[in-house]
Amino acid sequence: MKKIIFITLLLSFFCVLFVGKIFAYWEWTPETGKWTNPKYYVGETSSEQWTIATNIYKTEDYETALREFQKVLEYFPTSQEAPEAQFMIGDCQEKLGLPYEACQSYQKVITNFPSTNRFKEIIEIQKKIADYFYNKKSEDMSIKEKAKGIFSISNWEKAANVYRMAIENYPYYEKADEIQFRIADCYMKLGKYEIARVEFEKIPLQYPDSIWIEEAEYLKSVCWLNESMKFPNSEQLFENTIKGFEEFINKYPRSEFIEPAKAELKKLNDRKGERIYVIAKFYEKNQDPNAARIYYLQIIEQFPDSIWAEYSKSRLNNILESKLPRPEGRGI
């Protein structure tokens, strides 16, 4: 008997808890005279649903507001409130600390509702968020953000993607040249040098009066350099790198980047001199002094101040001495 009473009380206890939980999700709404579950309730009109969403937004419950604005698009996609609801989804995501997702939501306003009067505002927001990712350093990230970053795209890639959204939305935006420069710089920081170089090349072509051209031209040469270092056996990349720095030095002799450009060119010429010297030594070793002489002279002519020019002069003297007739009376 006691066991039956205990089980009955226990079941009654759980029933009370269960019923309490159920009713916790339901609210009485005097306007409709009904019990409703706010999570699943949808306004009878787009205007009513918009009012529900905006009222919750004002309480700063952005997670719930986000869900309510999404209902406007889901149930009233062609309503006059739909474009604003899409914009507010992005706004809520920003406030919830989801800037990349917010940018994608803002982009949908332009893509799905091209007549929106928030066009310029969205471009500015996209640039602001892209700048945030572009300037965000790893040491400024929380442990949670760093851990999440292992499984997601980097901040530079996010910045490049969002910058591209902005520039494709509005090619004649007054800061379009800066945005294009940052797109290229992001790819450079990601180690995607070929893509970065192509992006840098767009600046003088598309924005001939831009203040970013000089630096873009220098960094384009640096991209060639980094590409050639990744593929050291590519003669074409090596020659393009030398050509890039030579053109930059000739075009911008007073540039703030002139000294590092000259330093890199000197290193490249030293490497080229060494390569030619190895070829010359190969011919000399294989008993072809005439071919060796051509390459040694090339080094002396093209790289007169290099150590390889000194070595080449010494080897040429050895070749010359080996061709001189030996004095009579000496052994063979």
C-alpha cells in the first residue's frame, strides 16, 4: 500500500512539472483572446508580425527578434515589410556578435530587394565589417574564437569576401580603389600570391588616379618574388620577378619602397649570377672552354659588382693560361 502511495505521489510530482513546463511556453494574448506559443506564433498579417519583431527588438532580446524577423520573410516574402525585415536580420546578427553572417544577410537585401533605399548604407556597413576582419589580430581573439578559427575561414579571407561584396555591389564607390587594394593584400597575407598579384594589377587598370597604385606595383613584385620562392625551379617566375622589380625601380625612382626594391633586385641578380656561373663551370669541367668563356663574360658584363664577376674573371684567367703555349724544355 505504501509503495502504491509513493508511486502515485511521484507520478503526480512529474505531472505537475511537465504541465508547468508546457504552460511556461504559452501566453494569453488579449488581442486575439487565445493562448499562444510565442515561439511558433505568426502574426495574421505582415504588419502584425513586423510589430511583434520590432517590439521584441526594442527590449534588446536580439536572438528572439532575429527569429521573429525571419518569420516575416518566411510567411510574407513579398510584403512591403520584407526588405526591412531582411535588413533587421543582419542588424540582429551584428548585435549577437555574428558580423560575417550579418554581411551575408545584408547582401540578401541588395540581391533580393535591389530597389532598397538602404543601398549606400549597406555598402558602408559591409566596409566597416570587412575593416574589422582586416584589422583583427590573432592576439586580440578570445580562446573560443581561436579554437573556432581552426575549423573556419580566416579573418583575412572573411575580409576579402566582404570587401568583394561591397565593390561588386557598387563599383563606383568613392573608396573602391582602397577596397581593391585590401582585397589583394588579404590574399597576399593568406599566401595566395598568384591571386594577390592579379588583384594588385587591377588597381592601375581600373583606378588610374588612385593613391594606392605605387604600393600596389611594389607589392605585385613582392608577389612575384614569393611565387618564385615557392617554385625555385621555375625560370619563368624567376625572370618575371627580376623584371617586376626593374620596372618598379625605373618607374618610381623616388618611391618610399625604392630601397627595399633595390635590395631585393640585388639579391635576385646575385642568384642569377650564381646560376650562370654554375653553367659556366659545367662547360669548363666538360672541356668546352669556349662555351664557358661566353657565360663568364656574361656574368662580368651583367653583374660587374657581384662576387660572381670576380670569380668569373679568375676562371677566365685560368682558361687563358691553359691555352698559352708551354716554354721549351718543360715537361708536358
